[in-house]
Amino acid sequence: MDRFKIEGGRPLQGAVQISGAKNAALPALAATLLTSEPVHLQNIPRVRDIITMAKLLAHMRCNVTSPDIPPSEFTIQAETISHAEAPYELVKTMRASVLVLGPLVARTGYARVSLPGGCAIGARPIDIHIQALEKLGAKISVEHGYVEARAKRLRGAEFRFPKITVTGTENVLTAAVLAEGETLLENCALEPEVTDLAELLIKMGARIEGLGTSTLRVRGVQRLHGATHEIIPDRIETGTFLIAGAITGGDLHLQNCAPEHLRAVIEKLKSCGVEIRCEANSLRVKAAKKLVAADVDTEEYPGFATDMQAQFMALATQAQGVSRIRETIFENRFLHAVEMLRMGANIAIDGNLAVVTGPSKLSGAPVTASDLRASAGLVLAGLVADNTTWIDRVYHIDRGYERIEEKLRSLGARITRVGTGDRDE
Ligand code: EPU
């Protein structure tokens, strides 16, 4: 298991390229199951979760090809699907594997997908995905840890999501496009990744109206065809680098990003005193003259993303005053706080509220990453801590950040990856 060794205290300077969005690429890859023709996807981030999804598609006998290694482009052709199944071995490493449920049942009339268990940040059930697919006429049973869905052909229906769910909206949308008749989906997630998926589906021949709104109207078609699509930039990687610039007192130029997808994060950072300049597809971030505290409630898009909460907490430890951070999406997403406490942060947790009093002088310590975004928060804390921070279990960060240590090093950070077999430097 690899670890990161970080020697903090260096302002980051320079330009960094933002990768494609993991959470847009995953549903796009799943959507390739909807057609027998090739679908070409570009700007795919080179991260572990993408490899897992590619393995899952290959397991179903899809032809997965890529011109480069590691791949940033994929052509996937699901000419025939002989194993409409997502096995436990793959789903347990990545719960987004559940995104194949909707496309599989819509295209083949059958899907068998391992039920994802809970994860470090919460229980994360998929009951709403199941309810919606049942509304579209799928017969669903849950047995032996697997969800089995059957339908000769799905039928269009009206469904109002009782709670906003990102992958739930994506799963049901990718089922409805091949259903017979019209589907009306209400209270859909507004995340840019949902809109990016809808745009891919339209290129494949789907008929969807209401993109970017909470009501999606889908007119089902008999079949979809091949398409080429470029995945949107990763707004969470962008936000993480914004905070890396701000927290280290640096000056960074983030290229190939989509500032319009980060309005809430940019506004919040500006209210902390961080200087940010937006251009069409780039951002310039400069350190605050004085970093001041701010309160944050995580919310569904367009609110402040839960996937930016751990990184914001790292920033709050360096801000003057009291920041109250309320996590409203997941029930257990403060595991990084306990590690930051070990580095000298002043954080009091009360249920879903973290009260951070700053600034604190952080000191390097051995810490453990519990999930993807928690790892990013700890890396940011390590970049400002004195002495050496060791972060264990960085496989979490490899799931969703492309070569983060290389990108940070190119900006002047002292961060190295140390394998268990390597000698400590
Ligand atoms: N929920 C239910 N029932 C359902 C579905 C969701 O109760 O059937 C609850 C969840 O437990 C949670 C809330 O609804 O409390 C919202 O969860 P959502 O379904 O929106 O989350 P998700 O689709 O499983 C995606 C991202 C997450 C991100 C969340 C929230 C992907 C692959 N994952 O998860 O990303 O945190 O939306 O924005 O798109 C990450 O990238 O690190 C990550 C965790």
C-alpha cells in the first residue's frame, strides 16, 4: 500500500491542467451499454475508478479499446452483452458500478448487479434507484446480495425522486431513454455530470428535454447509435487545486476547467479573502492577504458540494476566526477531522456540524486517509503543516485524482509516493 510523504510549508506556483471529471466519465462509460455501435469518449481521467468501470464493461464482453496507456480516451462497443452482471468483486471496490443497472435492463431486459454495501461516508442505499426502475416496469428482486431486474421492455412513467440523488438520476435516465413512451422525471439532480450524461445520450439519439433543470422529459426510442463525446472538466479537482493555491499562499493558474460549475466554491473562497480570477476555461488563484473564516453548509448542486467539504475544512484550519461546517448530504463525512486534530487543528464535532477555530499551526504527523475526498483534505493540510506528514492508504486518492502528487510537485510541493516495498527517503 502506497503512502504519501509531504514536507509542507511551500507556496505553490505555476500552471496545472485539470483532468476530465471522474463522476461524469463513470455514467458515460455505463451509457455505452445502451448501443451495439462504438462510442468514443475523450478527456477521461486516468484514475482507478475508471479502470474498474472498464474492467466491468470488459467482464460483460464489451470491446474496450484505448489508443494510450494509461487511457485518456476510450472506444467502447457493446455489440452483444453476454454477461448482464456486475459482480460483487468489482462493485465492492466501486459503488458507482451500480450505474450499469439502468442501461443493462433497458438494453437486454435483464440485469444482475451486486448491491453496494455502506461505505466510510455513510450507508448510501440505492432504494430510490430501485423504486424508479420499478415505476418504469422492471420486476426487481433483491437476493443473495444482488439486485436482479427484469423487463421485456421498460415503459415510460412519471417519477418524482423523493430525495435528490446524482447516480439515481443517472441510472434512471439511462434506462428511460430506451423505454416505450414518455418518462417524466421530477426532482432530478442538477449536477453538471448529469447534464453531461444527457448530452452524450442525445448525441446517441436519445430524446431528452429539460437539461440542467430538475424536470427531465424523455421520449423513449427503439435504439441508440454510436457517438463521440468529450467529458467535462473535473470541478472537484479544480476546487481542490483552488484551495491548494489559497492554503499555501501561492499563485496558481488552473487550465482546462469550467469555472461556471464551481460558483458556490468560488464565492465561498472569495468570502474568505482568496483572490480568484475567472476566465472562459481557466482560473487564477492567489493567496489571501488575510484568510478569514466562513460558514459552509454542503448542498446539492448548485450549492457547495459535499465533495469539497474536507478540502474546505483544511482551509478553515488556516483561517482567522470560527468556521461552522455543516454536512447535510452524508451522515458520516467527518473522518478527516479526527486526523486533522492529530495535526494540531482545533475542530469540535457535534453531529453533522464541525466547528473549526483558526488559525492553527499544523504540525506534520502520520495520518490515515479514510475515503477519496478525506485524502484530498489531508494532502492540503500536509502542504501547510511543518515537518513531515505521512498519509497512509492513498489508494483512496488514486480512485479519483489523476497523478495528484505529480501535479502538486510540478507546482513546487514536496510530496512523494512511497510504496511499502520502497525505503523511506
Ligand atoms: N440516497 C438514498 N437512496 C438512494 C440514493 C441516495 O437514501 O437510493 C441518499 C444517499 O445516502 C445520500 C443522498 O441520498 O445521503 C445523496 O446521495 P447521491 O445518491 O446523490 O450520491 P451518489 O450518487 O451515490 C454521487 C457522487 C459522490 C457525491 C454524491 C453527492 C458519483 C459516482 N458519486 O454519489 O461522489 O459525493 O453524488 O454529490 O457521481 C466522490 O466523488 O468522492 C463521491 C463520493
